[in-house]
Amino acid sequence: MSDQTKSIPEHIRIVMSARAEHPHSYAEIFAALRERGVDTVKAREAIQEALRYLSRCGFAAKFGKGDTATFQATGQGMKRPRLPTGEAQRRRLERDKLRKQSRRPAAAPRERRVDANTVSRPKVKKAAPCTGPAETVEQFRARGGRVERLPTHWEQAA
């Protein structure tokens, strides 16, 4: 099992430092990493990216192209790529200018919206329940009530 605290570039540096004068092929690096417990099937792209990174930083030198390329430790420590003097500030100013351009102008403040539940409305009064005896239409007419008859939709069609 590989040491989980070490990254892929650290494992590759250990493998290449063990035989610094030897040019390592991809197959040799992958085999050595498998011996160290690294799952090379899952980490294939990470290993290739780490080899490119180590070449850019000056730790390893790459000879050849494609599958036949070999990597050899240069004996130098890891150099961090630095930008030329003033380049970092120029890039920062350019990035800030782009950010300012992409910002929208400040919008006028909107009136506060009131939630429908917070609006004060009068309470709906419930009708009093009918407690008296029910009466028929004839009884209602006898008391002096007037009944209005509404036509139905099938009567209107005829």
C-alpha cells in the first residue's frame, strides 16, 4: 500500500532519485510506482501530468517524444517557475481591469416586497350554523318569501 501522505510527483522524484543517472522510460516509471503501491491504472493521467510538471520545474529532463520518451533526473532541486520582473503586476492590473469592466452598474434600490402572508387582511367571518328546523319551498312562500327560478344550461340551448 502506498503512503497516502505522498503525492504522485513525490513518488516519481523518489523513484528517479534512486537511479539519477539512468534514463527512465514510461514503462520503468510505472513499474517502479506499482512496486511502491501506487495504483497506476487510476493515476495514469496524474503520473503523466506529474512528469510534465517535473520537466518544467527542472527536476527531470525529457529526451524523445511520445511512448519512446525517457526521463532522467538532472540533479537540480525543484525550481519554481517565476515571472519576469513587473510581469506579475501587469497581469494583475489587466485582470482587475477586466473584472471592473464585467461588473454591472449599481442598480437603484427596489422597494421592499411584502410577502403575501404578512399582508394584514380582515379575518373571514364564518356563517353561523343553522340550528333551526328546515323548511320546504311551500312553507317559505307561505311566510311571504319570493322564489326566483334560474334557467339551466340545457333549457337555454333549446
